[in-house]
Amino acid sequence: MEVILIENVDNLGARGQIVKVADGYGRNHLLPKKLAIAATPQNRKWVEQQRQKFLKQEAQEKSQAEELARLLEGLRLVFTRKAGEQGTLFGSVTTLDIAEQLASQGYNIDRRKIHLSNPLKTIGEHEVPIRLHREVTAKIKVAVEAEGQAEAQAEQPAKAEASTTPAEPPKESQNA
């Protein structure tokens, strides 16, 4: 089945391109989601007329993505999570967490554009790529810190003092 792409589709093609796809993929995914239209002679003529519009729109989207990439390059996000002694997190930092923190700072970026091979599960600083456009990728720094490092250090002397005082023997309950 031949279709004309209306939107850019990853691993398939760019807007305005005529591509050959499996019948099921075209009918069940591309056409219902308005990502493509059938490649009829009438639609082919329409695409030729719209090609200049597509090129202008593509250039505008790319320039906006480049501008956003410049803004994001110096950005550093900090996450605080519970962690074990070896520096591994009990949870993780996911693309959804990163997208939410970016949104709270005024950057509305879809979480699907944030490319993490696996969720972040270790303490430290990580570089995370964000694919803003098929030709533009920005990289932000994500720092993951352990929760309560200062609190744990303050509690250690208090625990040492508590261990020097004698402990009371457990009281036996009389349930008869």
C-alpha cells in the first residue's frame, strides 16, 4: 500500500513523502491517526501543491527546535531520591519525572522526546538527550542525589549516644 505522509514518522519518512507500507500498518495505524493519506492520483496532485508549504513548515519547526535546544543546553535538573549505601536508588528517575520538572520550569516537552535507554537508578550526574526534531537533539544534565544525606549524618551521633545508655528489659505482657 502506498501512502503520502502528512506528518513526520520516525523510521519511515518525512512529511510529503510517498512511502510503501504494509496494508495493515497503513490502514490500522497511519490512516486513523491522520499521519498519512492514501496515495491516490488526486492526493498526489494535492501534495505537489502543498510541498512548498511543507518545506516552510519544516524549516520553521527546525528553527524553533534549534532555539529551544540552545535554551536547554545549560539546563541542570536535580532530583532527590532515597538511595542505598552503594549509591543505587530504591526507585528511579524516569522520562515522566524529567518531563514534569521541565514543565514546572516552563518547558513543555513531550516525554516521548526524552531518550533514556533505561531509567536512571544511580546517584550522580547523567547526560540525557532530548530529541526536539529529527535533526536537532539537545542534551541536559540530570543530577540524582541521595535523600537525607545531611540528616543521616546528624542522626549518627544521636544514635551513638542512645546506644551508650542501658536499654530497658522488655516488659512481659500477661495475656491469660
